[in-house]
Amino acid sequence: MTALHFALGLLLLPALAQDKQDPARDPGRVKRTLDRILSSPEFETELPKIDAKETIWRWISRKLAELFDAVSNLGNMAPGIYWAVMTILLAILGGILVHGGVVVLRALRASRARAGPAPRKNTRAEDADALLARAAKAAEQGQFTEAIRLCHRAALMGLDRRGFVRFQESLTSGDYRGQLRSHDAERSVFLELTGIYEPAYFGKAVAGDAEYAESLRLARRLAQERAS
């Protein structure tokens, strides 16, 4: 306020000088005029107090109301300015919505990429049938251990297709037994199958036509129909 008094004093120096030359000018009147100027709203220096209870949305609404109230006092120019302001606000709102949509879309894509491709039911069923066909060819050639391995894999594909397990190359038979914990019938059949598969493929058990035939029967039950 001191600087403002000083600036106004400089502006009023010519008037004071004129006042010295004009003895009719009342110094008290000059002081009252200066006080009236300084007390006018144009020289208000205090910032309005912030209402802590006012939300950002209420503040924006209040400012928009003040803006439209000011625009309504512009006479013939009011409609043009009103629609210009509305166009700008709608453009800003549209930009915010588009940006939000892009962010959500990218997040969904990233989530799907982390989860991996969803299994396709038809592909799983075809894979199980193809594996069983390959197992039959291997058995015809006397490769019973390979045929049992293919039956075991076909059973996993069928269980995945039916929603009992989620097939992953890195999982073991023990992991799949854990996934079947709440499905007693399927778990029992799978235990019978792994009882043939693991000794034949990982151990030294002799695999023959009988072991293959039993593995095929169990794999078909797990891959194609509910165990009973």
C-alpha cells in the first residue's frame, strides 16, 4: 500500500502544485479525494478467503455461473460469446473423455498381454483328438512310452477345455493334481493316468500295449466326457 500511495502522490504532484498556485483549493478536500480513490474496489489488495469446504467442482460451477452472468451483460455480443465459450468447454470435455478412453484401452491391452492369449475351446478339443490319433500311430509302431505321454497330454488338453485346469507347459502333474483338488471324480481318474505315465516316462517301468490301452481309456474319459 505504501508503494501505491507513493505512485498516486507522484500523479497528484501537478495537482498539488496547481493547488499552491490556486489558494482556493482546499487541502482537506484533496485528502478526502485521495482516500476515496484508495478505498475503491479497483485498489483492493486483499485476496478473497478460500473456503476449505468448497469442492473443486463447486468452485468450477460458481466460476462458470459468474462467467455466464458477465456474458449476459454484453448486450448484442452475448449470444456469440456464449456459444464460443460453450464450444471451447465442450472441446475440452471431449478431449478429456477421449484421453480417458485411450488410457483405459491401453490398460486393457496391457492386462490381456500379461494374461496371455485366452484358450480357444475348439482348438483345445481338436488338439486332444489329434494327440490321441498320434498316440495310436505311436502304439502301432511299438512306441508305447511315447503313446502314453501323448495320452497324458491329451487328457490335460481336455481338462483345460472343460475348465478343470489351466494348461501350461511349465506345470507338473502334481500342479494339475492340486488344481483338481475340488473335483474328486476327475482327480481320481487323473491319478490313475499319472500312475501309468510317470513310471513309464520318467522311471524304468516297462510300457506295453496293456498300459497304453488303459492310458487311452483314461485320457478319453478326461478329455471328452465327465468321469463317473
